[in-house]
Amino acid sequence: MALAMENSEKDAARAILRWYAEMGVDEAVAAAPADLQTWGKTERSPAPKPRAEPISAGPVATPIFDSQTLAVPADEAIASAKAIAAGCDSFEALERAVLDFEGCPLKAGARNTVFADGVPGADLLVIGEAPGRDEDSIGKPFVGRAGQLLDKMLAAIGRSRTENVLISNVIYWRPPGNRTPTPIETSICRPFVDRLIDITKPKALVLAGGAPTQALLGLKGIMRARGVWREIETSDGTPIPVMPIFHPAFLLRQPANKRLAWHDLLSLQARLTED
Ligand code: URA
């Protein structure tokens, strides 16, 4: 049996690695693969028969994890997130709750939970999409190239995360290969996002990019949604002005749109300085 790889096998292996790299899979994060495509679906393969009868059949706590897939069923995860988020009365409690939350399958493949960065009492809250590789390794939102551009954009209107802005995302764990978060993943994180808005009650909420715009306003198409002020309500009915803007990563790819982004920033500055 030939132990050495044939050249054709090496070429095939190189081709697979190249494909992984192109898809953004640039590091191994878990020893065993997780099938995220089938996660959360109600139909599962039948459970294997128990090898022996249990010794005692006393009351058993309902496990949140499915013993076959080690995944939390989506509806249970969403219900659990809602209950936990509703019980949080401060930014610190909410942050702790998100760090401890085990209901989102993305957590299994992430290095860090990325909740928020900046000043919790700030009157400006910026919500983006999801952590990327840099955010995942550091545990803070918007710290990569896009984050640096976001910081510059905010600085242009006198805002910084050390003084007067809070930054978060609609997803708290890096999706593998930076893929778009699924609607289920977004729904699981959503109660925490809503609670963050409830607790901080910002004077202005900015949605950076199409994903948070779709998640929080139900609007598709950032080209049309950007720059327009709308309102959402907190759980106690407080109206919060909200405006979508271009995602800074999009502006890095298409700098010609910075002109429109500047227009939106001026509108934001005007809103924040209003009485
Ligand atoms: N893009 C986002 O939307 N959020 C981050 O935290 C980083 C990049």
C-alpha cells in the first residue's frame, strides 16, 4: 500500500484548503464538526435504545440541551433568552447574562462572547451585525478594519467609545467563516438586543448595515433604508429614534458611498444635539 499521497490527492487537498480559505474558514476552532445546517430543526434521527433500564426513575430536571444533537431546540432557546433578558435590570446584569447564555449554537465555535464596548450610559447606541475574526479573538465589537473606520466616522461628529457611545451587535458570537447569521440565530440573540435598548434608552440608535436594519426594523435594502429616521418602542413604550447607516465594511469596499455616509452622520449629529 502506498503511504505517500499521490500528486492528484495533494492537488485535491490543496484545492479544498484553498476553497476553505476563500470561504473565510481560516482557523480550526473545534475538534469535532458541528452540523449547523440541521441545528434547531424539529425532526431529528431517532434516539438509540437505552442499553439498560435506569436504576431509579425519580424526578428529572428538563435538560435544555437535546441529548442527541447537543443543541438547544430553537424555540426553547428563544424562550430562555426572553426570560433571562427580562430579568436583567442593568447593563452589567445583561452583559453577565449574555456571557453565561448557552442557548446559541454559534457559541460552540466562537472564542469569545462579544457583547458591547463603550459607555453604557451614552445617549448614542450603535448596533452592528456580528463579530468577525478580530472581534472574536479580542471579545469586543468593531475592533478590526471596519471598526477602525467606524471609530473615525464617530470621531468626525465628536463621538468616541471612551466617552459617549455604546457599540454592540445583533449577534454575540462569530458565525463560522463570517457567514450571514441565520434567522434562528438572530431570533435567539434578539431578546438581549431589545433589553439592551430598553435599559440604555438611547437618544439615538444607529443600525450599522443591512443585517441589524432587517432584524430590528424588518426592512430589506440598506440603500433605501439608510439615512431615514424611524422609531422603535422599548418594552415600556418609550419611543427611540433609529437610523440605519452603511456598514463601515461596505464603505471600505465602496468608498464612493462615504459621501452619503457623511450626510447620515451629520443628520445623526443634529439629532443628538437637539433638545
Ligand atoms: N462588523 C460588525 O457588524 N460588527 C462587529 O463587531 C465587527 C464587524
